Amino acid sequence: MRDLGVGVDEIALQLDDMVNVATAHVANDDLPTADLELLRSVIAKVDEYDRTRPNFLSEAGLQLPEWAQVRQLAADVMSALQVSWDIDADAE
């Protein structure tokens, strides 16, 4: 993320935005509630660590081992959404 010049707080804000968009799609019956809950699980994990780990959402916080757990959860969510949305992972 540092190489891209993207701050960790910006990533967290974008995750929040994704959940807001997904919530609207669920309200329109364009997205299953289960998919929204998958996205919310990543936000919940980030929020949990932000409350319990000093400086979690700072550049220094990127060194905390909990970020590996967040990245793994996000990867698992992405895989589940690819299946739900019938996206071929190899096509990307």
C-alpha cells in the first residue's frame, strides 16, 4: 500500500463505502444479504482491531500481525464472492 501511496485509513474508508453500496443493492434485491454480511465481516474485523490495537489504522500499524488476519479474511471473502457472483478467478 505504501508503494501505491494509499494510506491505510483510505483503504478502511473504501471498505465502508463498499458496504454502503452493497447495502443499497440488497435493498433493491440486486445482491444477496449473505454477500453483504461477508463484506461486513471484513469491516467488523478492522473495527475490532482498531478498538483494541493502538495505531492499527496508521502506517506503523501495518506492521501488526493482525493485518495478516484481515488480509486472509478479505481474501476468503473475495473467493466466496467470486463463487456467489460466478466470476472466473482466472479471467482477472
